[in-house]
Amino acid sequence: MLFRIFPILAVLVIVSACSRPAAATEEGEPEQNPSTILSVGSEAPNFTVSDDEGNTVSLADFRGDRNVVLIFYPANETPGCTRQLCAARDAWDEYIERNIQVFGVNPASIADHKSFRNNHQFPFPLLADTDGEVVAKYGARGLMGLTKRTVYGINAEGRIVFAERGMPDTKTIVAAFDS
């Protein structure tokens, strides 16, 4: 009997944890729910992390200069994630034409990202969000801490112009910068 109830209790605990209201920060503003996608039109949260070469990357460095696309994906060298990032690689000219800097993001290490990037010759850096801070700020954390496949477009003013789960195609992503 206990074995039949345990899965139900586990689901209730997960649902309860995911449905709690966001806690307040020290400034009194609500924290971002780590599994809720951010709204188009909202200000993109700043972050500072290392890329696959060990360089420090901060979203604030692009403000006023370049558009940014963040591709959150679960894991390096998996079929879906490889296909998604290879699609961005293959459409690189479309991103360059729109002054868009692309970043792949997940909690893997710098070394793991470097190997993945070299294996597939991505022209864009992969960000090592090893503590999951960026994933949480952008609402891309899924069940059991896995990264939800999520794509954001951020204009040079720091506003989110595109936010979608899954693997949207490049034309859909870059079109958001035209509106």
C-alpha cells in the first residue's frame, strides 16, 4: 500500500513546491520563479559568467551595442541539443546580419563546453552557468534541476523581444528583432 501512495506524494510535493509564490528579494521585489518563462517586453536580467574559453561574459556589456540570443539547452552532445545548436551555427549569417550575438547556455563546465563547441565548430560561445544562476533568472529550470530548452532574444536596450520554449527556428527568432 505504501508503495502505491509514494508516487502520488512525490507528485504533490513537486506541484506544491512549483506553485509557491516567489520569495521577496532584499529590495522587496519578487524573485524570478526558476521555472517561469520571462515576458516579452520585460527587462532582461543581467548576469556574469565564464564562456568556454574562460572569458568573462556579462549581458550588461552588450547594452547599447548588440542584440543577444540566449539558447538554454539541457546537455552537451545529446541529439536534440546538438541539432538545435548546429541549426544556429548553420544560420550564423542571419544572426550576424541583425547584429545578434548568440550564446548557448547550460550548467556544464568550461571544459565540457569547450569540447562540445570544438566538436561542432560553433561560431558562438557557450556559457558555463555552473551554479545555475542564469538558468534560474531566466526561468529555464525544469524538474530535477534540468535546464528547460528555452530561447530568448534581447535587444540592445536590454529588453526581451523573444521568449519561447523548445527549438524555434532562426527565422522566427531574428524576426522578433524587426518588430
